[in-house]
Amino acid sequence: MDDLATTGLFNFRAVKPYKTARGRLRENTLYRAGAFDALTEVGKARMRELGVVRVFDVRNRMEKGGRPVPFEPDDGITLFAPDHGITTGDLYPVACSVDGTQADVAREMAVSYSNVPLLFRGIFGDYLRHGVDEGFPMVIHCTAGKDRTGIAIAMLLNWLGVSREDMIEDYLASNAGAEELRRRLAGRDTHAGKLREDLLGPIVICDPVYLDAMFTALERDFGDVDTYFREGLGLSENDLTILRDRLEHV
């Protein structure tokens, strides 16, 4: 793992070349990360060495304003960052409440995940169309690199036929950044008050229960991920063929 202090790369990694329904995910094709606001010149050089010159930012405009991405025109890295104000829910009233419990926060996390398929159709559709039009490697990122990013990657792995076991392995790998995320959130002032440090656990970890809530909502509204990609995201048959060819070794 790259040194955070030196590179500024938080929760940055390639998705492993997992076995898919038709073959195997191409190595060093899908990348995922947390926010790049602390990225250093060393980190930029590391990305270029890996061939990661396309970055897709799913954060909303408030997040981007608070933690802007420090890419410059001569960095050789292209940023795609749709402008939007989407939020997936509001954890803060529960996570700041004197009566709140970790179970309450975990339930809110699951609700937040279940909201993503519908709310982020446009953003995820743009991400996959960029993959079709511009190609890979590309890194998708949010603030923590584990929730919206984790959902986008899990959906894609599911669609490619990657096993649940491997999909969960990739998702849980972001728990390596949990303590750094806890440090960043500890004592933060929000519109609902100060975050309680004893309630941060369910926020900073990846929990398969959260992903299950997301897939349950997706299946309720669309049936399966393939239908979601076609009808929810508006990807054509040609888009999906190109996407498979770009992502898989057959």
C-alpha cells in the first residue's frame, strides 16, 4: 500500500483480476479511491506510472468545494466530475444524538446504501459511458472511497459475473482505511452537532449488510443489475459489449 503521508493516496487500489462469467477481469483496469485532496506530486507520479490518467469523481458539489481535487492541466490526468447536489441520506442527526446507538447508525448506513441505485443512476451511467468512450484504466472515487465507490464497483463486478465471495473481498479491503477515516471524522462539527466518537464505528467500516441492503433495493426496483444497467442507466447493447471487452480477458 502506498504511504499516505508521501502520496496522499487514500483508499487507493486496483480491483484484483477476479474470475468473471466469461473469463477474468483485466489486471490494473478498475481502480478505486477516496478523495484526492491531499494528493502530492509523488502521488500523481505514482498514478501516471500505473497508467491511471482518468479520474471519475462521484462526490457532490459541497464535498468538492470542501476538498477540491488538486489536478493541474499539465499533470496528464483527466478529471470527470459531474456537477450535482445528491446526498444519500443524513446520518448526522443519529450520529450526533445523545440517545443514538451504534445499531441506530448502522441502520442509517443501510438505508443510505439502499438509496444509491435510484439516486445515482445518472452519475453511475456517466461513469460507465466514460469507460465505454474513453477507456480504462480509470479510478472512481468519492470521499471515503468505500460507500458510493464500493457500490459502483460491486455492481460492476456483479454484472461481470464475479462471485459474491470475491466481490465482498474487494469491498472489505477498504476497511484498511477505517482508522484513518475515524481520525478524519472524530469530533467533526456538523449541522446536527458534533459527531460522537463512540458512534463512528458503523460509519467508518465496510459491512456486507450495507451492500445487501443496496442489492435488495436494486432488485426490488429493477430485478437485477443487468436490467439496471440497461433500463436504469440507459446503456445500450453496444455500450455493454464494449464495456465487457474493455474490462475482461476472455
